[in-house]
Amino acid sequence: MRLHICAVGRLRAGPERDLIDDYLGRFDRTGKALGLGPAIEHEVEDRKGGGKEAEGALLSRAVPAGAVLVVLDERGDMLTSPEFAQRVARWRDEGRQDVAFVIGGADGIAADLRDRADLAISLGRMVWPHALARAMLAEQLYRAASILSGLPYHRA
């Protein structure tokens, strides 16, 4: 099952980019034996300044047809890491080919995209910079793969 991170904005070289690359590399290596991966990033930019509706349209086009749609939203469900891992495993076991995680721009996610989501998750009640939200998602994907593999990375 392929996992897609669809995000507004392009990350340049730097510590956040390095962190994301590290966790996604770990995820790909660990997840392969589990039928998970690869993790693919899709970065979109609204160069015309159309706001979150324009960003929503760009993000919608980045989501593969038929994918499970998960939006990161501060109003979403707060899952534990094992609960998140079980959701990923359930989608895989149901035969889903793609899961798309969507991270909106500075103004959030367009309402129509959020309303279409199969799941909205929150990384906490605080708002995070988008680069850090992407890094935190990458880490949770790796953590989910390690939980499902029985590796000792996750200690609860």
C-alpha cells in the first residue's frame, strides 16, 4: 500500500528536510516487509494566491484516485501511535492501494476537501509549522511500521 504525503509548500534543504527524509527512508525499509510503502511526497504551490480553496484544488489533484483520504487538522481525532498503526494496518488489510495524508497551507484545509476526508487527525491541539507537521507525520509513519513489525522503537 502506497502512502502519499500531499502538502502545500516546497521544503528546501535544511534540518526539516533531512529529518523527513530520514524517517521516510526508515519507513520504506521497515514497511516493505509489511506491504507498506513506498511513502511518496507531493508538494503543491498556489502561485496565483487563490487561498485555501485554490490550495484545496491543487491538493485534490495530488491525491490518487480511490485513495483513503486523511487530512491533518487541529480539529481532527487525536489518536495514540498504536491506534494510528492499527488504522494503517486495517487499510492495508482491506486491500486499499493508496492512502493520502493531506497537509494544508497556512490558512488550513479547504472545507470541501476536509468534508470528503475518510479521517481527520490532529497532531495535538496546538498548531504546528507545516514543515514540522510533515516531519511529525513522517515519524509517526515510521513508528506505525515499527509497531506493526514488533520492533522496540515504540515504548508505551
